[in-house]
Amino acid sequence: MKIAIVEDDINMRKSLSIALKEEGYDIVEFRDAVSALKKLDKSIDLIITDITMPKMDGIEFVKKLGGEYEVIMITGNASLERAIECIRLGVKDFLTKPFEIEDLIKAIESKRIFKEKTQNKKVNIEDKFIIKDKNSLKVLEIAKKVAEKNVNVLLLGQSGVGKEEFARFIHNNSGRKGNFVAINMSAIPENLIESELFGFKKGAFTDATGDKKGLFELAEGGTLFLDEIAEMPYNLQAKLLRVLQEKEYFPLGSTKAKKLDVRIISATNQNIEKLISETKFREDLYYRLSTIPIKIPSLKERKNDILPIAKFILQKAVKEYNLEKKEFSKEAENELLNYSWPGNVRELINVVQRAAILSEGKIIKPEDLFLIRS
């Protein structure tokens, strides 16, 4: 794990560096935030910095980092206001001088474990594509063909069919070096969507106390997944269309355009053509987003996937929750196959995890599934 120590107090900087090197960490040192900003790169896993520093204090430094790095903040002058400001900026670890090196190591290790878990999730995302059914295989083949072509993709299908997993699959097979960034349009208040997408400059509005990178900038060189795109307010659809046409955008409060190198994958479970006829979705934006439309079949349309997915989820649940080895009875397998799955893969995951935890013994019976039939 590579850690950057940004600290103006040479004695503190050197003592931290020596102690952490003895623990096996790879350490780089900076005497102030200004020099750190010039040399930080993606090889850095974590930054340890002080609040009170010359040239640029730690809070302004964290604002400049824009959320790209995990940060542990240390200070000898910890006021409640400063602690709150750090938390608001996303700094979750805040140590007051003097502190024990063991406390710092615990904070570092918690971030290391979190990062490894996150990376493993990204690596294992394709595990969800346990595909046997011919209908699923057709869709996956289309996704593979599309992945390397830099065109916009619109994923269609019912809620819970795995649209985000297909989007990640396309990104992971695209060769694009940037991040996969996802946003659910239905989960963000209308008045915040524009700033979330485009970012903003300090002073753009009352609460804009610093610059903030938008999702377009965070996804630069990668993929931006716009889930529930049909929920995007009509007045903002025109702005998104312009960005896609011009390949540039303006952060709120900025007069300088940023160039755009982002692949857009969007998704919806709604009938967009109906929304267009009702003047709830722009037809020109629809055509811009749907260069390649891909319809993902519901789980009941790909019955041959049900048992392989269920068995995989069961194995993961047994391992994750430290359970004894379990398997489905023949009767339980028939229940799974004959159920309609209105919640699709998402519902199947919940059902299997619940059965794994609540069932007694090694065999999961039909009554352990708690399937709700209409």
C-alpha cells in the first residue's frame, strides 16, 4: 500500500514515515499541499495530512483533491467546526495530536480492507453472468460486440434484471482506461442533478464553498452509467443533449468548457417511446442515447439461468455468513423454476440469501424459500 504523508512539521513527517515504513508501507513525503498536488498520481492509495499547514491548509487541500483519494486527517488544533468540515468533505478518519501510532495503523488498515473489498467486487462483477439460457447468451454476445465500439448504449428491461451489471460488463470489456461511474437519476433531487453531473466552481451558488468535480469529470476516459434515465427532468434533457452533441460541458459557475471523453450507457425500465409521445422525454435525446439499444430479458424469460444463479448465490452466502454447506432439495429447485420472479435477479438474490440464513440443516426445502405467490 502506497501512502503519501503531507505534513509541514518535519519531525512529525519523518517520525510517521519511519514508523509506517517499519510496518511495511510504501511511503512518499511532501512538506506542503502545494508540492503534493503537483506530484500525486494514481499510484497513491492513501493520503495522511495535517489541517494546519502553510501555503494551503488541509481542508483546502482536500477540496482540491476532489474526492479522488482516501484521506486521514491529523491535527493538533481540532475544533468541532473543522471536524465537521472534514466530514462534509468525505474525510472519515480524524486523529488529534498526540495520537498513538497504533491508532493510525488501525485507520490505515480499515481503509486498506475496504479498498480490497471494493476491488474484489469490481473483479468479481462478471460472476453475476452465470449464463446458460440461449436468450441470455444472445444478449451477452451483443454486449461483447458493442463493448469495444465507442457508441452510446441504452439498456432496456424490467427492474432487477441486472442492467447495471451488463453496463459494467460492457465497460470492463471496452478497453477504456477511465472509471465506471454510475448515477441513479431517480435517487437525486431535481435541483442537485445538474451540479452532480457537471460539477461546480467555488461561489457558483450560496453553498458552493469550494470546487467540486462532477460525474462527467470523474468518468473522464471511462464510462458514465445513467440509470433510470427516463426519470431525468425534461428541462435538463436539453442540457444533456447539448453535452453529447458538442462533446463538452461547463461546470456550474465556470465560463471555461471542459472537453468530454466519456462513453454513455443509460438504462430504463420504462416505455420511452410512450414517454416521447406524452412529451415527457425528448425524442432527439432518445436517438442520441440509443445508438445501440439492448433489451435484457426478464428472469422468467431465461429459466435456464435460474438454478445456476441460485446455486452460485447460495455458495457465496454460505461463505459470506460463515454457514455450514447447504444445497437445494429437488422440490426447492422446482419451486425456484416455477416461480414467476416479478423482482427478477434482484429478488432471486434476496430469496436465496434469506433461505441460506434461516433454513435449518444442510438441505433447503421449499418452505425455506418464503416465495410470495399472487
